[in-house]
Amino acid sequence: MSKDKQNLDTQSSPLFDSSNIKAQAQIDQNSIYQRNLHALSYRDPLLFYNLLGVETNSKYEVFMGNDSANFNIIDTQTNTPLYTSDPLQENLAALKQYEIYRYYPYLYFYGLGNGILYSMMLGSEILKRIVIIEPELEIIYIVLNLIDFSEEIFNNRVIILHSSMCNAQMINSLFDMDKFSKIYSKVYDLLMPNSYYEKYSEEIIRINKDFIASIEHNVVSVGNDTRDAIIGIKHHIENMKYSLYSPTLLELHSKLKGRDTAIIIATGPSLYKQLDTLKEIAPYATLFCIDASFPILYKHGIKPDVVFSLERVKESARFYTDTPKESQKDVIFALTSIVHEDTIHAITDGIRQFSFRPFGYTTLFNFAEYGYLGIGMSAANMAYELVVHSQFKRCIIIGQDLAFGEDGTSHSKGAVYGENEIKPKENKIFVEKYGGGGVVETTEVWRLFLNFYEKDIANTPYKIEIINATEGGARIKGTKEMPFSEAVKLIPRVKKKQIKLKEPSKATSEKNLKRAIEICKEWIDYGEEQQERVEKVFLELIEFLKEIEELNRNNELEKFNFDTMKKLIDDIDDIKDIFNSRVFHDYFTDALQSYIFHQELDIAQLLVKPINNEDEKKGKELEWLYCHRYWLFSLAGGIDTVVTVVRKALEYLSGEKYESKKDREKAKENKNEGEG
């Protein structure tokens, strides 16, 4: 059963059931704590290790009531109880208060209390995750000794966060755990069920701001224009005649492993002042240069080791056509498979190396040796990913302003498209400036790049020294800020080796190309089958809604056919299951998500709406059907667009038109009709 269908059904009992309190008195207390710790060791190792060193009875004491579900926790420093009256009755009152949230699959709370409230809530099948932020480590220790949350912790159904570790990156990761948490982000609310926690108001405000910023980042990063994704699919398929014959990402990675320092060179206004120092250190550091910086480096006699191109636009070709052929000699050009073909042809020397971005449609081809880089949205994000995968000891960032310069410029002196390529907007956006102590003006896109940078840095899986030596622009949290002249002193003066890459054998490349062509054919067949199914349900829905409107106009709603409505709900629910399946995701979600996602956000607002009787249930179901008119229309149209693009790209790749399963069936029908 899909989440939508589940939220449309009337519950036979309250969503939050007080009978769900576990019989803790029958379980050995030490075993409860050990089970909880064991689950945390998998899901939150940092909290696990912090709990191992917690000082007990230093600030809080437990006072047991008449049963295991009725205990209070006393703040001994202020002699303040967490519950001012009977704890169980207060929790039951809170449970009743939160009945309005009974259709919310994701709930966020500040304050663990004695944990009983959350134990009661877990009786709901609709509730998929509770996130609880607790400022006191000792309270977490107490609750995990008394309530067994081990299964829920292990399954990520209960997430307990110590507030001291609750930063923007950690909060952002909550919305990356599954697609549904993002869909329900529009109904987010940070709840505080216990008045004891009011004294932490400043921290609550900070955390709430981080939640809102994270939700905004996730919504904006999805985008609202499907054209980029469609162009990406087209380029990815057509470019396989180049990418599958190029050195793999694994090959490049193997040649970078063991190196000391990488310098990522972006094209912000501050770059120009760093060029003399960069030229001096170039023989000793591995230079990772984004494509827009390449012509600037050439003019100053600096040759990078790897140049990154991520964009699908043809304008990127100018970064190479505006530099002579000799500038490209011995350089690795790390391209994503979705770049414009003009960019590929503009590189006339050096080595073109392709990698796949981590999109569903790139992973379905299963060429893991070419993936995956470019989860962020800029070439600099891509460069940092390769730094981390290659396990450099140190990464120095320059030219990464992600903000306008003091003189209003957007790019470095000497940039191909000029120093003022991007103009300041009327609606100003500001972020913390490099070095702190103020703010600098940025753009929505640059702030998105900044968020990806900070997220990648926070998720770096090993210890690496990350130095932001930009000396201007925006502060990148997680980096050490240092003048470039000081940062280069840390680089060992050992001359680097030239990077030389091997291409795969011709037989391997041809085998892979043949496999890619077959996958494209499967893609077309699957897409046409699902499109036909969606269109059928869409037409049935339109007909049903017309009948409803006609009955309403004629005051004949007593003739309303509830069986037809139920069948339509089931049919749409089946399509939702397909839509949420892994195979559909890989084929279509990247192209469809920009407009389907925003519709899902609105549908989620309807789904969490509480219902109290059969009439409200039927009204909610009918409203849900109306919401899916455009959803189904968009889905069918999106599938059709993708299939059409795959057809054309496949014809370009293989040199012949593909007769799909649907084409063959139609031809057979026409033949039979002709013979009849």
C-alpha cells in the first residue's frame, strides 16, 4: 500500500495509541540500554561514543511512579521536574493535543522528556519517522536505560539527536534518507511537547532556522524546469560513442591516489590576485581547475593537471576554443557524460576522460567504472568529490568566492565571459563573508553551490585538511581559512608526476556500446507500456470527474458512484507504486521530478489533513482525485517526452531507427485489419 492510500484510510483507532507503551517492567533494564546502544553504534556512532562517557546522576535523577510508564526526571541543579504533575497524564494530554498530526508520516520534536510520549506514538502505522532533538546527554542516557527503542533506532524510525551536534549538515541529511521525507517537508513543524525545554529557546530558534534552510535547499535543488534533465538524457546517450571509449573514472582515480595536495581553482573575483603564487607552486601540487578558469591560467603560463566540465550547455566550448591547442597538451579533461558535443570537439589535444553523474538514468546502464561524480551542481563541487575519492591529504581552494566582489564583479579578471557576467539582483541575498564579521552579497545559485560544498565537506569520510585560501567572498563552513601564501608553505616541494591514463580496449568499448543500445531499447519499451497505463487511468478519471460535476449541477449527488471512486483510487495507487519503484525512478524520475515533485508537496498537505468521520473521508478522497488530474497528465506527458528523446538519441548513437514492442504490435494490428 502506498503512503497516499494509507493516509486516505480512516483509522479504526486513534493514530497515537497509549496502549503502545512497552511493558518495560518485565525487561531487564541493562539489556534495554545495551540494545539501544547496539542500534546507535550502527546509526549514530558519535552519539554512541558520547553516551559511553556520559556522567550519570550529575544533573538529573529519576523518580519512579506507580508503573514503568509513569516516571519523572528531576533537574537537581534547579530542583525542577520535567513534568510538573503526573507524568503519564501529561503525556496522555500531549498525545491528545497532537492528534491533529496523526496523518503526518514524519514528525520533528525538541525535547525527549521521559520518552513515553514517543513510545505511545510509535503505535501508528502511518508514522514512518520521529526525529527528537535533546539538549541534555544525561536525559538521553536515562531514557535509553528505561525504554527499548532499539528496533526503531536501527530502522531509522526513531532518530535521537544530541542538540550540540545538530548542525545544518546533519539536519540536511535527514531529508536525504528517503524521497518521502522531502515530499512532506512543506508540512514540517518543530514541536515542543514539554514546557521544561522553553529555557532552550535560543537553540530551538537556531535549529528551526537550520531546518527551514535545509528544506529550502532541497526544494530549490530539485528545480522547476525539466528541460535541463531532458537535454542531459539526450547528451548522455549520444555521448556514449565518446565516453565508453575514454579512460574510466576508476583509471583516473587510480592515478591520483597517494598524492599530497590538490588545489581547486575556481573563477571568482579573488582568483586574479592568487595567480603569481599559484604559478610558483604549480610544479608541486595537483591542480584541479574548473573549465572557466582554464583560459585564465593559460594566459599566465600555468598548466593544470585536470580540467573539469560539468555543464550541458554549448557555451562551455568557448573555454577551450579560446585557448590554443598547445595549451591542452598533457592535460586531463574530466568531462561529465552530459556535456554538449561542441565542448567535446573543442578539446583537440590532451586526454578526454568521461564520468557519469549520479542520476538514475546514468546508473541504469551499470557502467560503474565510469561513475559517479557531480552530485553537486558546479564543476568545483565535482572537483572536490574527486579529491575526496582519491584521498588527497590536503585540499586548498582558491577563487571560490561564491559572492560578488567588493567592486560588484562576479568573475575574475580575464574570464572568457567577462568580469561582470552575472549582475547583482534586485532582491538581495546575503551569506556570511570569508573571515566572518559580516555578510557578502550572493545569488540563489551560488548559495546552492555553497550548500553543496558545505554538505560534501561535512560528509567527507576521512580526515583531510581543507583550506579555503580564497581570501574573499563567502565563508565555506568546515574549511580552515588561511592566506594562500601561507597555505602553499604546507605543500612538500616534491615535483609531481604527469598523469597518464589508459583507454579501455576497443573490444571492451564496443561490447559496452552494444549493451548501452540494448538498455535504451528496454527503456523505450518500458516507457511506452507505462505511458499507456497512465493515460488509461487519466481518461477514466476525467470521465468520472465530469460525471460528478454534472450530478452536482443537477442536484443529484445521491447517485454518486462510490465503487467507481474506490476503483480509481486503487488504480492511481497502483500507478503510485510504479512511480515509486526503483526501475521507474532510474528511467524517469530525474526528468520528471522538477514538476512532479512540486505537485507532490501540495498533495502531501492534503494527505496530512485529519479526518474524523466517513463523510470527511469521502470528501478527502474526492479532493485527492482532483489533485491527481494534473499529476497523471504531467506523468504521461513526461514519460512521452523522455521516450521521444531516448528514441532520437538512440538513432543518433546506433545509426538506425528502433521499432519498439508497441510499434510491432501496432504494425501487426494494421496488417490483420488490412487482411480482414
